[in-house]
Amino acid sequence: MKKYIVPGSLALMFVAVCVTFFWPLSFARVIPAHSVIHVTFADFHWRPVVGFFGDAITHTNYKVEPDHPLHEEIRQVFNRYKYRRIPRTFTSNGFSGPVLDGYTLNIYAFSPDGTLIDDSFMNSLHMQGIARISVNSKTHRLYGGQRAVQTLMRKIRTLIEESEVIEPWEW
């Protein structure tokens, strides 16, 4: 009986690690159905001066109310994708990396009265066009990698910019 304890424990730990890092997570808990969605695109206009952006970043903000049809369309796009934890998830407070495609996508979900959901700064999503994404200020990886992140960012941007009823909004 004793000869099975160590191999059994190792097998159990292996399964636990695999489930922790490879279990697909859904965006449904990040963007609840009853939330107000704030979408921000930060467009980077590169300058010849290295390391200085100054006014070279343009922020465009959009606000989508829960009763708006675009709200459900945005949620459906996100629900087509899954993400997973990576070892850095447990030690990070977000991430920084290169900005691909020249813009970033930030999404925040608030309760309809404008307060944070669950009294915390959760329900946030940040994408820079690389495979790593920040969900609730923790680094994760989108299944499908960098190409999936860039496709998701383009779909959200296209949805919002082609909508004639959503206008840019200032925080």
C-alpha cells in the first residue's frame, strides 16, 4: 500500500496543475449581462523620438448600456473565445508588452449605477495584440494565441465603430 502513495500523490498533483493551467475560462464572468461596458481604444501614433509619446496617444471611449443591442453582440463575440491561466497569473498585477496593430483595447464593466461590480476593480480586460491578455489585472493567455487576440480586437473595434448609435464618450 505504501508504494502507491508517492506515485498516486504525484499523479494527483500533475492532474491538479493541468486543470489549473489548461482549464478554459470564459469571458462571461468578466462582462456580466447586467453591466455597463466601457470600451477604450488607445491608438498609438509613432513618432521619430524614441521613448516619447506625449500627445501621440489618442484615446477613444465608448459606453454601451445593458439594454443596447450592441451590448449582447459584444458579449457574444467574447463568448466565442476562451482564455487560460499561465504561471505568471498568480504573481502578476497585469502586464506590459509590445503594442501590435497600433492600438490597445481596454474594457471595463460597471454596474448600471456606475459603481464597481462587487466593490472591487474587477471586471476589466486589457489587450495589446499579443497572446497575453490582462483579465481582472492578472495575466492570462487567450486560446488561439496572438492571431486570436488580434482577430478579437478587430471584431470588437469593427462592431463599435460601425454602430451608428454609439458615439464616443468622455469619462
